[in-house]
Amino acid sequence: MKSATATLLISCADSPGLVAKFANFIYANGGNIIHADQHTDFSTGLFLNRLEWQLEGFNLPREAIATAFGAIAKPLEAKWQLHFSDTIPRMAIWVTKQDHCLLDLLWRWQAGELNAEIPLIISNHTSLKAIAERFQIDFYHVPITKENKVEQEELELELLSKYDIKLVILAKYMQILSPNLIANFPNIINIHHSFLPAFPGAKPYHRAHARGVKIIGATAHYVTEVLDEGPIIEQQVVHVSHRDTIADFIRKGKDLERLVLSHAVRLHLENRVLSYDNRTVVFN
Amino acid sequence: MKSATATLLISCADSPGLVAKFANFIYANGGNIIHADQHTDFSTGLFLNRLEWQLEGFNLPREAIATAFGAIAKPLEAKWQLHFSDTIPRMAIWVTKQDHCLLDLLWRWQAGELNAEIPLIISNHTSLKAIAERFQIDFYHVPITKENKVEQEELELELLSKYDIKLVILAKYMQILSPNLIANFPNIINIHHSFLPAFPGAKPYHRAHARGVKIIGATAHYVTEVLDEGPIIEQQVVHVSHRDTIADFIRKGKDLERLVLSHAVRLHLENRVLSYDNRTVVFN
Amino acid sequence: MKSATATLLISCADSPGLVAKFANFIYANGGNIIHADQHTDFSTGLFLNRLEWQLEGFNLPREAIATAFGAIAKPLEAKWQLHFSDTIPRMAIWVTKQDHCLLDLLWRWQAGELNAEIPLIISNHTSLKAIAERFQIDFYHVPITKENKVEQEELELELLSKYDIKLVILAKYMQILSPNLIANFPNIINIHHSFLPAFPGAKPYHRAHARGVKIIGATAHYVTEVLDEGPIIEQQVVHVSHRDTIADFIRKGKDLERLVLSHAVRLHLENRVLSYDNRTVVFN
Amino acid sequence: MKSATATLLISCADSPGLVAKFANFIYANGGNIIHADQHTDFSTGLFLNRLEWQLEGFNLPREAIATAFGAIAKPLEAKWQLHFSDTIPRMAIWVTKQDHCLLDLLWRWQAGELNAEIPLIISNHTSLKAIAERFQIDFYHVPITKENKVEQEELELELLSKYDIKLVILAKYMQILSPNLIANFPNIINIHHSFLPAFPGAKPYHRAHARGVKIIGATAHYVTEVLDEGPIIEQQVVHVSHRDTIADFIRKGKDLERLVLSHAVRLHLENRVLSYDNRTVVFN
């Protein structure tokens, strides 16, 4: 078994010595780095760093790490996150009627591929309630209409708070979230069934078929206020031909959607994704 | 050596018996079919067919085939083309300054992968003249400005006519063709450096980088009046990461562009592509 | 809804007029062909044909089709199969302990992607019994040892017979079938976790990792007497890097395995696969 | 323009503090790291590191770097290489008759994609001499027979020495090198036209076709004494179908071969590849 690790995700203005400075912090406290990766965006002068080290043998107690590293980060005006591999984040999945992305996430969760707890599923329909029950996950039916959207989103935010949710996965949740909801809960991953920026919005497979494309795709991205324009985490495509009907596009697309979404969720849960400037750095 | 073949490309309204009817035409005249493929678009009720057979042993003399098949096609109001594999079409390549697509086409042409004559290269710059000379292809420098565009396109059309050109390849020709030119010479294949419909128009790699996409692509399509909206023949993509700069996008994209364009040109020259309704059927 | 169709899969020595002859059989009886594809292997002189047509409006009653077509096929010494889309074949799935391929097949089956009945699951372990129960499929535990293999395979053959099974899917069934079993039930599809012919036999991911490959793959094939050497239906690969451990190979490979196996099963059930000479023709 | 950089490639037994130690060496001397990547192979306990930094502003003169770093590396028993981006390595290309890999390398070289000098082409045939002349590269015809192989390889080694060659590219050089040659010049990259370990040795496309595979591939690897078993740098594949003849395999394979070989050469020339234990780490 891998012993517990700590991971730092850091971003700050580039300057000489950052690689050494951050690695030294680990080393000076007796830590053994098992993964280190960094990236400099030379066009914006931003330095991004991921450091993962074993907690066993580290001289700082884990509750003191944030304070100690904060003292280093402050003069650099660095943004940073600290994660412990044995502090399992709580994740909610929001769905509508389609089960393929939900089942794929739950299967991987059971198989140990996703380091998360999943205590909550929310849906604007009841079709997938039986799946939630089978996996013993609480299921809430929150139907949305134009008229009740404001109140229902309040209810959803309360559920996220009550269940102490840190990450929401939109696994084919066919509703547009309001800016208010996103402002109150910014940590949301969505799967969109096209290779963005082609075909944002509704019915991308129908529009792809009408355009006569030879490839279709799927995109996992963080949700921002502008529909389907948030930072892209992962994209995959598959070839199609004139023999493929819209039904074939949808069937092939489902395979893409579940693989792309699951992979993006895994990357996020392993603390491998940093966003800036509406893009992501994926340290994999 | 493969002996000479004839190829029929047919499209007409679907009705029972078309596969048998067209195959019978070949068989009744003693022909040996070496490739037959068909497709029915059930949404529009269109039937499309490709038939290729050996001319050796075929009882109709080749100059009589069109008349004989025309009699069958007329009551069906079918559109059709007849090609002979030993009637080599004449193709012109239009370029600006980048050499990669041009060199790739010429290398394949020399290697026997493209069944065409290439007597003419046109460019709005002189940078690639030496390549034309090396391959002993006539090179015309036709600079284009806002002011002279109408006359220069007339000159280009005259060159196409003088050289008896049947197909024009825009191999990174960085000019928008006028509707008049396209109306007068409709058989043009272009390579666009994005997975259309994402990023039509100028600077797609820059825009793809700004958007933070995880895949880039290239698209070969027939040219129509609306920029980058003609029927798509072929698309390919390649993965990119946060480490890839715009220069890397351009470098990786060049490999895509030359493969996608060359493949589309080959498919066209083998008479495997039928267009309808702003899409293509590729019988490969 | 698509109405019921009939499909002929034909192979025979090539000769002029076969495309017309077989299409005429459909047309002369008033049938409307919705898919026709053919292939000639010029190295062996074999002609292969797939014809699918609507039964509605076809003048021959379906019970007379085999006799009528047999009269055409006989002088050609053609091998042929006749399938009706509403005669649903019965399929058994054999597993050991891993659930990913089984769950993927069952999910697609429920989603209507696989045109089969699945009345029987056989396993040499009991781990996956609960899944069988959830889907209300009969589950038989048939443990295999060196000593009891002969008798246990007899039992398996009896089960196949009792359940009227037409196709067996080895969905990570980690046992080598005896020549006797294969001789008695030749219609078996297996998933092997490598891009064959690399790494046949045991522990392919371990050996791929030891070799330092940059791609791993999965292969679906018909089972023949020689281990992992039967006709290949479908292969897919995924890139790996030095960061990927054997555990990562296995995890990434599971995604490949379920996609490749499910796709091969779907192709088979749609009667799109013809085998000859230890290879397949896939009319898709 | 990017200013000149230095790159260290280091491998040694893993121990705490290595990331910090090596980064500190750069930082303590005022260097600005522009790329740092590392990998630990936990199964063997080996640590591998790539560090690239700008020479401008670095306090150590470049001729002193090796000595200074050597003092750090010695107690760790580390193997290491030091490269300067403006010290352009000299590379020879060995060919037989096929031109596609050679032309692709030369086109990329002219386009500035390969940071090397190419003063020497060696061939056992004369077919490609004109290409060498066009690019003003010295061409030597060194025909090989069973009888003269020992002497001719001596001649080849003399040419490598005379031209001060640091890297040899076998760009479809259809001869097996003797252990003696490899022992005397170990820095050789080969392109093999299969996805190794499938189909090592002669005629891989013919054997792939005979096996009925659905994918073909190409592999770039360092040459070792055992044929086609050296460390793999890069692999790519392409799908094939029953329609593809051996000639199609060869044609499609040529595109793979030139892309895979060129990419591997580029990675090597950018000092991104470290070999150990018959495998590679590619820091890209």
C-alpha cells in the first residue's frame, strides 16, 4: 500500500529559484518527494508547480504544514492548495435521465479508481433513483422549471452544504446553472458532448451530423458563467463516417463522454489540475 | 499491374432494385466488378453508388459506355460521373509561402500515390518557385491585392483553362477566393488548419491556444462560397498539452495538414468521394 | 422503428456477375436492399458479400428464402448464412473474477445496443454472482481444476445446449478452452489484453511493461485451437509513458478491453463479420 | 529568440532531497530553470532528472559547469550528461533505397525542427545520391555483402569518426549492424515498421497482413545487439481493414515511419530521452 502523501499545488509569478525554493521546503523538513512537476507560461510569466511527498518521515506535523508553507508563499504572492491523500473529498453527482456517465463514475468509484466519497446524487428527474439506491447513495429529486429555478438552486446549494460537498460532477445534467449558483459553488466539472469550441449549447450531435463532420468529440471542463466556455480539462474524439446516423453519433458519443468525464474527475481528485486564465495545466 | 478500370459514381432518389439495376448493367456487358459500394441516406431518400470494373473483357467500347449508361440513368433522373483509370486528370496546386503541403503532395505524386498530372503551380508569392522548377512544373506568380483581385482571378481562371486543369488544390493558399472564381471553377479542395467547424477563418492555431483546447486538428474540404463551410472530406486531430506553445501547435499542425490534405486528394483522385447537401460520402 | 430485415452473408469463389446475381435475387422478389457491401480478396480469389433488405414487401415468405437462395448458391459452391433481425440470438457470457467487461456488456444490452438475449452466465468463481442476479440472468459456478477440466467442460457444453446458446463471450474468462470444447462449440469471441500478435498468453501487461512499450492494446478475436491466434475482429490501443506503472497499464487496459469486446460483439450480432483463412472481413 | 540553454540529464539511485539538491545547484549559481522534470522508478529505485536553464545570467562559465556538477554527482554515483543548446550535434543518416524517411528528416532539418548538423549520408545503394547532392550533404556508397561486411563496417566507423558524428539515424537502412559496430558506436536510432514486439525482423507488413491484424504500427528505438529489441522511444499505429492490401499497409506504414522516426530524432536532439534497463524515459 502507498502510504499517505501531501500534495502542494502552487502558482505565482515566475522568478529564479522557485523550483529549488519549493523543493527545499520539503527536503529541509525531511520529506521524500514522489512526484514533482512544474510549468512556466512564458507568455504570462506564471509559474505553476505540483509537489507530492510522503508524510511518513516528514518532520512537520501535518497540521503545521500550511502555516509553514504559507510563510514561504506570502512574499511571492503565490496561490496554493494543500491536499492530503487520506483526506477523502466528498463529491456529488448531478444527473438528468441518462445513466451512462453516472454508472461509469460509480463503477470506477467501486473499483477504487476515484479517491472520493459520493454521498449525494441530485437529479431533476427520478429515472436514476434506483441506481442511487443500489449504491446506497442519497438521492434528491429537484425538478427545475423556469418559475422555480431560483428556489430550487437554493435547495441544491443547501444540500451541498449539508453534505459537506467539495466537488460537483455534472454527469449529463441537462440544465444550465445560474451565475448565482456558480458563484456560490465554483468547483464544478461538466461533460459536454462535442469537441469544444465546436457546437457549444444544445444538441451538438444533431448539429455535427448536419455539418457533415468526420470526427465527433467530448469535452470535460470546469463550469464558469459562460456556457461551455470554462477551462478544458480533457478532450477525446472518435471518427465517424457517412454511414453513421445521429443515433450512431449519440451511441459512439456516450462512450467518449463517460471516458472523458471519468478521466477528468480522476485527474482532479488526484490534484493534478491547475486552472488559470480560462485554461488548465494538467500535471499527469 | 492493375489493368485499366472504369468507375461510375451515381446518385439518385432511392427506389427498389437500384443495386441490381446498376450492377446488371456491368454484368450484362461482360464486366468484372472489382469494387462496389453504396449508401442510402434514409433521411433524404438519396441513393449513392460507386461501381468500378475492369475494362479488359468489357463488351462495350469505352466511348459507348456513357451513352449506354445514360439511357439507364435518365428515367431515374440520376446524376452520374464516369471515369477511366488511365485518363489521368490534370491538377493545379495553389500555394503562398509554406512548403509542407506542396512538398508532401509532390513527394506522393513522384512515389505514384496520386493518379494525376501536375502541370501547374500558382502562387501569390515567389518563395516556392524553386520547388516548382525542381519538379519541372510551370510556376506562375500571381500577386493579389485588394485592388487587383478581380483581374488576377481572371488570369488564374485563364491559366486553369489553358492548362486544361480539372482540379485545384489549395495547399495553404492564404487568400479567400471570390464567389465568381468558385462559380467558374467549382472543383477545389482546401486544407484548413482546425477541426472545423471550430475556428474557421484566420489564425486558428492562435485561437485554439487562447481557448486552451487539448486537441488540435486539420480539415480538408471542397471550397464553396461560404468560407470554410464546404463539404468535409477528411479530418484528423492530435493531442496537445499545456506545454505546447503556439509554435508547437503550428509545428504539430503542419504534420496534420499534409497528411489530411494528401489523403483527401488521393480519395478524390480515386473517385471515391461524392458530395451532396454540403456533406460527402467517402467510398473507401 | 426499423421494420424487420433479412441479412445474407455469402462467400464463394469470385466470378463475373456475382454482385448482380445476388442483388437480383432480392430485387426479383420485390425486396428493398438497405445495406449491401462486398469484398474480393484478389490474392485468394474469394468473393464475400453482405446483403440486408426489408422483409416488409418481400414476396417470398421468410421460411422459403433459404430454399430459394440455396438453389442459387449451390452451383457456385457458396457458403452462406441467413439471419432475421427479429430472431434474437441467445448468448452466454463466461467470466472469472473481473467485472468490467461483463458490466459493460450488460449495460449496453440494457441500453438496447446489443441485439441478443443473455440467459446464461458461467464462471469458474462465484465473485460475480450478484451481478447476474441483479440482471436476473442464470448463473452457474463451474470451477475448473487440472483434474476436473474434462468433465466440467462437458457440463458447460450441456448448459450451452440446454439454454440454446448460439454465441459465447469470454469476458475475461481466465481459462484456456480445450480443443474438444472448441470443436463442439465453435462460435466463441474472446478479449485478449494486448495488441496481438504481441504478448499472447499470460500476463501481457506485465510483459508489455517489462519491454518498455509506448502503446498497449486489446484484441477481440474468435477462439480457435491455437491460443490467441484466431481471426481478429477488432483492436484498439492507448498510449502509455514511463510514468505508467503496471497498475496503470491494467487500469487503462480495462477501458480498452470493455470497448473492444463490446464493439466486436455488436459487430457479430449485427451479422457484419465474416471469417476466412484465419482473418475477418468486417462490413461496417 | 530563445537564448542558449544548458541541459543536465541525470540518473542515480533515489534518495531524499535529490530534486532540491540538483535544482539548488542551478539556483545557487544564479540560473533560471526553464524546464525541470523528474521521474522515479520505484520498482528499481532509480531517480531520473532533466534540468534546462538559461546560460545568460548564469554565474558559472560554461566550461566550469561540468567540473562543478561532477563534484555533486560523484558521491551519488550519478550518471549524467551536460548539453548546450548552441553546441549543435553532428548526425549521419544511413539509408538503402527508400526515400521517405530521409526526405522527411531533411525537410524538417531545413524547416528548423531538428537541432543538428547533417554532414553525412551513407547508403549501401546509390539510389538516393541525388537527394544528398540537392541538400549538399556528402554521400558515401558503402555496399555490403556477406563477404565484405567486416571491412565495410570498418569503413563506416572511419567515416563516422572523420565527420565527428555523434548520432546515427537508420532511416530505413535495410542491413543488420554487427555487434562490433554497435559496440564502437552505441548512439544509433532505428525505425522499425511494426508495433514492436510484434513482427520483429524482416517483412513485418507482409506478416501483419497474413495475421489479419486491424492495426499496424511503427517503432523508433535505440539499436542494441539484439535485433529490434532496444529501448523504445516512440510508437504510433494506424487502423487497417480487410480492404487494405499489403501495398496499402506499406503505403500507410510509410507515413507512420516518417512521423515516428522524425519525432524520436527530435526528442533525442532536444535531450529529452534517457535510457535505462532497456527502456526509455521521455521528458516531453
